[in-house]
Amino acid sequence: MSGRLTPDSFAQVHDQHRDRILRYLHRLTRQAALAEDLTQETLFRASRALETFRGEAKLSTWLYRIATNVYLDHRRRESSRPAEALEWAQRPEGLRDAASLSVAGPRLPDRLFEDSEMGSCIREFVDRLPADHSAVIILHDLEGLKNREIAGVLDCSLDAVKIRIHRARQSLRTLLSKDCEFYYDERDVLRCDRKQSGNRCRS
């Protein structure tokens, strides 16, 4: 669908894209009820912003952008709580400026959840990342968006997207390196053992 949206056409948009947005927000939050609430907020904001959509970007990109902003707004509200603020203050410095770090270990796959058998394990660590880092990894690795599409979602340049993905991956590697020992198995599949438990990470 291209061009300006009308209230009548938006009903079609709702039917065609609601499940996709709900899936994306559930991947971000991993909470069904919260994802449902944020999806409703996303569609509400979209319905109120009909006049701003001119068809210059893909409709799905426009909706992803609104959904991402709704999610980030939620995370900001959560982080304003004293306990959340304390948790952030105690995070490793590496998460605040990941680009300055160089963490030894195997290269993370280009598509974390497709190329690695550690999907569920990696997702646990993705959840610990700052909101903007987890969002860009999910857009890239789970939603399968190309960098140019992510640039449209995040309303930034292509170079900025590449930097964000790089920093998000560096932050993720910093977290993983603290709790996991990486190695390649006999099938050349990247795996890790938890340092405390010794259990192998599997999807």
C-alpha cells in the first residue's frame, strides 16, 4: 500500500500488519501481555499520525518505527524507577561505550539466531542489553530487515545503523565473554560453555 492513508484504508493496515508488529514487540519484551499493550499503543499512534504518512517509505518501515519508539518510551519509563536506575548504574562500563572495547573470542555470526545453535542462550544476553542495542539486533537478526530498512525504522543514516549494529554486537560480546567460554565444535558450529555451570548453550 502506498500514498496517503485514510481511516478506511487504515483498517486494512491494521488487519494486515497487527500480527507482525505484535510479533516484533513480543520479541523485544518477551512478555505477551506487555507486547499486546504496546501493540495497541503503536496502532493508536499510527492512527493519529495518518496524515504524516506520504508513502515515501514502506508502510511496514513506518509501523516498525512507531513500534520501536513505543518500546523505547516504555523502557525509558521503566529505567526511571529507582531500582532500574541502580541496575543501570551497576552495569559494566563496556556497555556504555562498547565501541572502545576489543573483546577476544570468536566472531559472532552475521545472523546470530540463524547461524548459531545457541539461539535461546544468546537471546538471554540480548535481553540484558540497553534498549537501543537490543532493538537493532532484533530488527537485524530476527525480523530480517536490511540495514537500509533499519535506517528507515530508526530514522538515521545507513552509516549510523552500521555503527549501532557494531556497538550492539560488541556490547553483546562483552556480556557473553563474562559468562561463557566460546569454541567451535567438530562441525565448525559456534558454541559456548557457561563458566559457572559448565553447561553447553543450546537453542
